[in-house]
Amino acid sequence: MAKGQLITFPKGTSVYPALNRPDTKFDELGQYKADFKLPLEVAQPYIDRLLATWKSHVGKAAKKTENPMFYFELDDDGEETGNVVFKVRVKNKIGKNGKLWDRKPCIIDAQKGDFPVDVAVWGGTVYRVQAEVYEWMASGKKGVSLQPIMVQIIDLKTGGSKGDASAFDEEDGFTAPPEAGNRSAFDDDSNEGTSAPDDEDY
């Protein structure tokens, strides 16, 4: 797997995503997260490819139970659930011009149209993630991480209100226009692309 290659994963269930705005709990500039889980039998081919990339880049095998690419989900009793969680994250940076480099991934809907910016993506949403396999080296250390490039929302879970839309009738009047734009990134699971600018995000 070459540096900068893109992987378009199959549909998975989101795990604590931060897509609408970055998570600033541990990084003041913020980190976008598109973590998701897959059943082990579906995840295994991707695990194998990532482990091969790690060994080629780092020079030794990665630990399956402790690495920056994925982990095995555990239940409340500490037992494996049979799911694998892929860690797909990217931190914002301050550019050479002193301005914030907002690295928010592109979000599209199920029809590959632009996703509304004011709709929050919550945990439990089913989506497909396209990630860059980023081979990094910093301070004498090497590693491989997954950075989100594009996310396709398939089955949205989001915050709701206490209102009930069924109490209203359809009326003549304002109708929201369809979102403009279209994307083709999810036509082919073997999609590859140009690497984002190198940094020391890992």
C-alpha cells in the first residue's frame, strides 16, 4: 500500500464522531474524528492491509491490541464484542502563514450530494469513510494512521426536537432547494488519490 493511498471502507457504525466541529477536549486547535466499527469478518482484509503497511514503513510488526489504526471493541465485562473500531482522525494545524488550517473532511449524503452543514452527525450513524493511509515520521518515531478525507452519511442519527411534524399539513409556500453538488468518490472501493500535505499528525 503506497503512502497517501486512499481506502474507501464499507458501511460502518460511527463511534463518538466529531465531524461538524472538531473535538477540542485534548487539543485546543481541535481534532476531527470519523471512527467507526465493523464486524471482524468484514474488517479483517483492511486490518491485514494496514498491518502490512505498518510493517513495511516501521520495519516491525504493529501490536494488534495497541496501535493508532484500530482496536478491538470490548463490552462492559472486558470481553471482545466481535467488532473492530477503526480510528480515523486528523488534527487542525497552524499553517506557515500563521492561520488555522481547518482540516474538516468533506461530508456527503447517501446520494453523494452536499450534506447540510447545520445537521449534527451523532454516534450510531451509519456511514462510509474514505481515509488517507498516512505514514508518518516524527522525533525519530514512525507509524501509520488513518486520516478522514470524505464521509458519506447513509443512515443519520442526530439530535431531534420535541415537536411532531405529523401535526402539520403540507402547504403551498417556501420549499428548501436541493443541496447543490455531487461527488463520485464512493463509486469505486479501490479509489486512490493524491496525498494531503505532509505534517506530523499521528
